[in-house]
Amino acid sequence: MTWTESQKDEADELLVTIHFGRGEERTLARAALQRWAGDDPKRLAYIAEHMSVDREVDTFVHELRGRYRRHLSPSREAVARRAPRWPAIASAIGFSACAFAVAAWAVNPVLSEQRFSSAVGEQVDAALDDGSHVRLNTATSIRFVNRLRSREVTMLEGEALYAVKHDSLRPFHVIAGATDIRDVGTRFSVRVRPADVDVAVLEGRVELSLRAGGPVVDLDANEAARATGTQIVEVSDSQEFDAMVSWKDRRLQFDGTPLSGVVRELQRYRVARIVLADNVAARFRVTGGFSISDPDVLLRSLPMVAPVTVKFQPDGTAVIASRR
């Protein structure tokens, strides 16, 4: 069953009455809306969607009252108590509160702000004020701003896994370097490098774009991409995808990776330096999965997977050299 614009307008008017009307008006409007919907799934879905939006707006106005109490009018109950004596004033106050809420929605004020960081070799799990969760990998720093109609994370450095609470009215953005990642209700990993940003989606979907402009790239579950300041390149190799997200299980995954690349990864988890003594050692390739709980264990195991020696100096520096 379909409906005309006039029938849709009728439903909208009934929804407004249910939300803002008085006792008997609201009761009659609910009955009329039930008759309008009948058993039509589309009409029932239309009503459910609008009811959900009303609840979201009520929540935001409640948050505004708590945060901007001095700027808002007295509560609806207090206005109602004075209404018989001052009907014109009460009406003006109610309108003023509504106008403030609309203005605040347009301005998009900050409701809360959080900062999180992790030390070298550390992973930190954190709860965001919007109900989302984030896991910070080694040497990571982020700033989260929870706004009235948006949520924004700025990644200052490092790598993090996001599990985002879905909110259709407030998009969740991660700003990483020159890249903007917009969540569409999902779990995804982001790593900030000096020259690019890696994004890997574990569940759901994200929209990836360059802040300078250009096309938007959609990434679904088990898809990844690397963004530079000028382009976005999708990662098609499943093994490379696995390597991008293995850190969440406190593991590093290598597939024919030059030892120089292995050392760069290990150094992220170790305060003391790792030194490659010669170019021959740097070119040896490493394949396998290794725990990052203790980077020195991996270093000590390198002679078993590559023709190299590893020596530890008193200050903790690890020197890797090819076997002579």
C-alpha cells in the first residue's frame, strides 16, 4: 500500500500532536495514527523512524539543559505551573527554549572532550562518552570531541581500533593526517604513518576521503586502503589486510617482509634502539606471526628464521648483523 503527500502530511501532523499536544489531544492523535498505519509495513516503519528521531532530539535537549542550564528557560513542568497566571510569558519562555535548542543544534556545541594515550609497547582500552570504544596500540595519542550533532576523533599519532556506537543523527569521524574516515556503524583500524594512513574495516562500512577533496571510497568488512595526501589506494592482498589488523591480537604478521621492515615494526614496541649492522642483513626476508608482548623474544628468535646474529648491548640496544 502506498500513500499520497496529503496522507503523509496527515501522519506528520499527528506525530507533532503526539509529541507536543496535551493529554486528550495526544490520546486522539495516537488512535488516529494507528488507523492511518493499519498493517502496512512501510507506514509502520515511517512512524517508528520518526518516533526514534523525536527520542534523539529529546535526549539532546536534555543534555543541553544539563550543560547550558543558565542559558535555558525553566523546565517544562515549572512553566506549566505558572501558565494559568502568566500564559503569554509561559508561551514565550517555551518558544525561547525551543529556539535555543534549534540554535544549539545548528552551532553544534561541544558536550564533552576526552584525550587518551598509550606508552611504547602498551595497549590501552578506553570508553568514549558516546558509548563507543577504542583500543590504542603502542605509542598512540587521540583526542575525542563529543558534539551535539557529530562525533570527532583526531589521531595525533599511532594506531587504534574503533568500535563505534551507531547513531544516525550524529556521524562519527576520525581525522588522521590528511584523511577523513566516516563511520557507518562498524569496527575499523586506523594507523597514522609519516606519509600515509592505513584503514582496515573488520565489520560494517566506512567512507574514506581526503580532506582536501576528491571522491569518497567505501570500504566494507575485510577491506582496506592506504591514503596519502593526494590519493587513496585500496589494498587487495588478503595477507596484507591480516598484517594490518593483527596487532589487535597482540601479534605481528609478516609475509616475505624484508628484515628492515620487520625492524621498523618492532621498534614501535621497544624503547631501546634496534640497529641493523649491514645492508645484507636488511635484505633478508621474514615470514610468520610473532607475539608483541615481549619484542625481545622475537629478536632472539630471528637467528632461527634468517641467517643473522643478534647481540644485546648494556644499554638495551639490539644489534642485528648478517652471519659471516
